[in-house]
Amino acid sequence: MDYRLEIRKILQGADVSVKDFCKGVGMSTTYVRHLLMPKSDKVVIWMR
């Protein structure tokens, strides 16, 4: 299961900010932003 896709669906569907989402689920905003917006030097395979 790819959590990045699930988090992205929740944020787009519920129209909630990353800050509010992180506060609600107890995750770090830095961690979630890193998941959703990876560095450009990394190759991310979203679907296999």
C-alpha cells in the first residue's frame, strides 16, 4: 500500500490543508510534505 497516494486522495477529496491533516492524525508536517513532494534527485514510481 502506498501511503503517498492515500494521503494525496484525502487532502484533495476533503479539501483540507496539510497542517490541519497532520494535526488531526498526529504526523509531522515535515514528514508528510517530504512524502508528497520528494526531492527532484529521487526517482519516484507512483504506480507499478
